[in-house]
Amino acid sequence: MRAARARTRPKGWGGVAAMAVGCALALLFLCLLPAVRPGKDEASGTGGTGAVTHGSQARATAECAAPEQQTLAPDDADGPTIEEIRDRPAERRKLIVGVDQNSYRWGYRDPNSGGTAELEGFDIDLVHRIAEDILGDPDAVLFKAIPTDQRITAIQDGRVDMVVRTMTINCSRLQDVAFSAPYFRTGQQLLAPKSSPITGYDATLAGQRICTAAGSTALSKLTEDQAAGDLAASADLSVTVPNQLDCLVRLQLGQVDAVVTDGALAASQAAQDPTVALKGDAFTTEYYGVAMKKNADDLVRRVNKILVDFRKDPEGWRKSYERWLSATLGGTEADMAKSEPPTPRYLRES
């Protein structure tokens, strides 16, 4: 079904600080990267009404008890947002997507790729699938490297059509952007040197300097818990960075004592540096979603339809997990089940 292009896999991840500096410089550039991706799976039926409506997801935040369920039912009907993308001049007829380029195995540039340094990873596979469905060409993508703290503004300003960048769905963000159904399950976790006395998200964080990315759910969680007395008042949360990988560099330089980020990302960073390790279990449950502009209902529905197919396709979600994430998150069925999102539930529309 799919013609997967052979790639040289990373052979070593020492010198991560140098890699991070290169990644930071590369953020200055926009890149269009070709890749061979599989053909579209057979249509599996729509979960929507067949009609494209607008404004319905704006009601999602009225009662946001379960943010991962505040999305529209899947539908493959075209609408004004999709038509606008398709109506771009031929030379610019591409899906514009905000991604990361320094999250190992999610969206990153392989330094051992023979000079091409193509973007690849789990998120990148999903982007190609979306482009193939909407534009008929998995390579019809213009990737834009977006810092963690710029994901929402990039959507609101119209710089990108969507963001696929390990972005957690939460009630606060639903005020500003629309989300797809979840495509991955994770949770916040601690990363610290193996020799550290920190044992997890507990009293051992007292007096420790903790790094988080600005605008991240990790920073929000820690700030809320500290205010509520659930995190030691002496824990120092003052160090924030634009990109999450910068926290790992700060940790390596001894400028902070621990990093809090999604467990899926923390596992990838631990794989890059054998001197650090995950400490304790995940202390939240979160879901990644594709973020889009509010009121782009037709695009949200279409992405949700693509996600249904992506999970059903044997060459889709599970194949991508096995390729990119099994080495860091585990390759057993039980490991995969921990990361696979639940059966999606959608907004009821009046």
C-alpha cells in the first residue's frame, strides 16, 4: 500500500546542545520538504451530517469538562476553508503547517540523513496524510517551524493553516483555537539527571529549579499546583524557554535541576542523553490534537475524518508509532495502548 522511502537512522545523539543550537538557527527558515508517503486509504464512511456548518465549535468552551471531546463530528465534505487552500496559485498550492523541527522522533531533522536533513517523525507522518487527503499529494506541504510559545498566534495570524506539534488539547486553548479529536495520549512527567535526588512529582522538588516551555501545559500545571499548595513553594519555576528542547540544554549545562514536559517528549529526550532519566510516573493525562483556526469547521471535520482513517489503516497510526516511538515509549501492545487515544467523542450539535 505504502511506498516508504529508506532513510538513514540516527546513530548517535551525543552533543545534543550543539544540535539544539543548529535547530534554533534553522527556525529562521521555511522549508518545503518532499517525502514519499502512502496512498490514501479507502473511505470508511463519515461520522458527520454531510453538511458543513460554521461557528458550532465556538460553543465548545461553554462547558469544557472534557476538552478532548470539544470537537466536531468527522465529515469529508468540502467547505470554504478547504476551498481557500485549494484555490491558492499553483506554485503555492500547499497545506501550510506549523511543526517542530527539534523534537526527536516527533518532528526533527535527522543529522545522519546524508545532507538532506528532512523533517521526519510521528507528527510529520500525520501532516503528510492530511495533505494527501485534502490536496491529493502527500508532499504538498509548506512546513513552518513554530516555537512552542508561538503555536496559537501562528494560527490566529493566518501564518499557518494548522499546527501539528505535540500540542495538548485543553480548555484554555479552546478559547483561541479549534482542535481535532485526539491523536495521541500522554501526560506530564519529570526529567532530571540520573544522579539527582529528585524522585518524581513530589516533595523532592522543594528548592529545585524546574524548566518549562513558555505557553506549555507543564508551566500552567506547575503554577496552579504551587498556588494551591500541591507543589513546594520553594520550587523555582522562573526558568521558561521558547522551545521545549532548550530545557534539556539548560539541564545539561547545570542551569536547572529538572525539566517538566509531556512524557512522550521526555522519553525522546532521555534517549538523546544517557545521563538523564524520567523520574516518577506521569502526573496528568493529556491528549495531542491538530490545532486550527476557530470557525474553520469544515477543516476540523475533515481532519477528524482523516484521523478516523489514519487509526483504522494498518499502515497508519500503529505503523507510525512502531517506526518512530517504539524505541522510546516501548514496542509492546501494552505500551502502544497507553499512547493510543480513546475512541473519539464529538460535540452534539443542535
